[in-house]
Amino acid sequence: MSPLAVPRKKPALSPAVRKATDPIYQRVKRIIPEIEWAVHAPLIARINELKKTRNALLLAHNYQTPEIFHGVADLSGDSLALARQASETDAEIIVLCGVHFMAETAKILSPDKTVLIPDLEAGCSLADSITAADVRLLRERYPGVPVVTYVNTSAEVKAETDVCCTSANAVEVVESLGTERVIFLPDEYLGHHVRNHTDVEVILWKGHCEVHEQFSAAELRGYRDLHPGIRIIAHPECPQDVLREADFVGSTSGMINWVGDHRPAKVVMITECSMSDNVAVHYPEVEFVRPCNLCPHMKKITLENILSALERTEHRVEVDPAVAERARGAVDRMLAVGRGARG
């Protein structure tokens, strides 16, 4: 008999692993096939055990795969929110399941904690599109014009910045400065989105996310043709023609909240593919059409290298204290804008 004709055996789980992971699997079984879970489960069980013995906290960004996001994460969501929440815990170790600038932000807000990233090569095309030297040159070209920088940037870039922003509060932060114009870095498409919602002159930089810039308006129209009645929600890092085709434009948390508030029969989230998988776990009544644009950097994080990070305390993320202090100032000024708006 040919080896190809031999029935494939389903990997067996030990009773201990099955007991430890079955409650998790019951939440994700619509998303992760049982045969895949049998591979993930032993790693998940070991990671969750090690977190307890090492007083470690595992943070997972929305773009992580479901076995990480739902299987081992203690906190999940947007990068800045994760870093802020982690700073308020008594964990000694933070494992950041995301990309490098996110780990830097966690270290900036938790300087006394050990911050680990499972793969040092987990970078970001948007963060890599600008350097601290670029910001200094822009200041020379536009003297006196304040610099607003998206949090999806390196610590060194944040340190050259007047104030940071997120995709959710970018317009609010820009308008809080009370100036006629600002330099907005580095995402050109998010900057265009801000420009369309304020009278402030916005000077842009040509930085892009390699995932979001792949979407097109024609692709979105194709979704409507194939799926009559589908609702389309998009992240503002997408090109402007894409945003004009969308029913809703918002940050990752805004998109998640929109699904929860509206519970559409069918929806497509125009962002990184894994986010749809992760949100779908919570809304079984909603049909998610997956636009499978995957972030190659986020996908460098795996259960295997998370386990290695915990076992070996690798790879440590460090930020020069002087850079960290200045970068934190830009983040704190952004947070002060939010507190002022609430107060």
C-alpha cells in the first residue's frame, strides 16, 4: 500500500493536556480544527503553566493567530492599550506577542519589568518607514510646526515627537494643539483620514502599512457583488479610495465595537486577516468574510518561540533610558488630551 493511502491518524492529547486546554478549545473550536488543536494544545498547556511559575504576563495584539490570541494571552487588544494595562500589573516579565515597536512601548511604560519579544525579526513596514533623523530634518524644514506621531513607530522616533496619537484619537490630538498646521507621521493614509476630518493643515509623510495598502476599492466592490448586503468596515491605514467604499472606518478597537453594536449578518473587516478570526469567536451569529492579507511580521510570533522566550528569558527588549524618557513624554501628552476631553 502506498504511504499516501494510509489513513492519517489524529494526534492524541494526553489526559493532562486535554484537561488543561479543553475549556479554551470550546471557545475556539469553530475557528481552529480539532486536528490543528491537537498540535497547539501541548504548547498552550506548557506556556500557561510557565507563565504562572515565572510571574509572566503575555500580551497579544489583535493580529495574532487565534491559538495565541485566545490560547495563551492574558491581555489582548491594541498595542498601546496592552502596554498601559501591563504597566499596572505586578508581573515581573512581559512577553509581547506583536512587533518590535510594540515591545518598545511596553518597555517605555514598564521600565522596571523584563520585556521579551519571541522573535527579534518581528518588525513593521510602517515603523521602518521613518527614522529619528527624518523627524529632525522635518523640524528644520518646518520650524515651529508641532509633530504628531502615530504610536506605530520606534522609541527613537517617538522621542523626537511633540505628542503621539492612535488611529482612534488622531483627530482629537491634532486639534488639541491649537495650531494652524501640524506634521503628521508616518502613515500617509491615516494622515489623509485626519486631514478629511479637521481644518488643521496636515503635512504628511509617505509611510504605509504593507498589509493595509494592498486593499483596493475594486476589491471592496467585489465583496458587495459576491455578498449582497455585506457590511464593510475598514481601518484608516487603508488608501482613501478604500475608505470611501467602507460603511464604517475606525481603529481596531472601533471595528470590534462596531461589530458588537451592530451584529451584522455578514461583515468583512478590511484589516489584517487574523483579526477576523479572533473577533468571530465572540460573535457566532455573524458571518465573517476573511480578506486574507496577513502581516508577515506578526506571523513570526508562534507558540514555539513564545515557549522558548519563557524558558530562556529571550529576547530582551531594551530602550535607552534617555530615549525612553522623551518618548514617554510624547505618550503622556497624548494621554493628557484624553483625560482633558473626559474631564
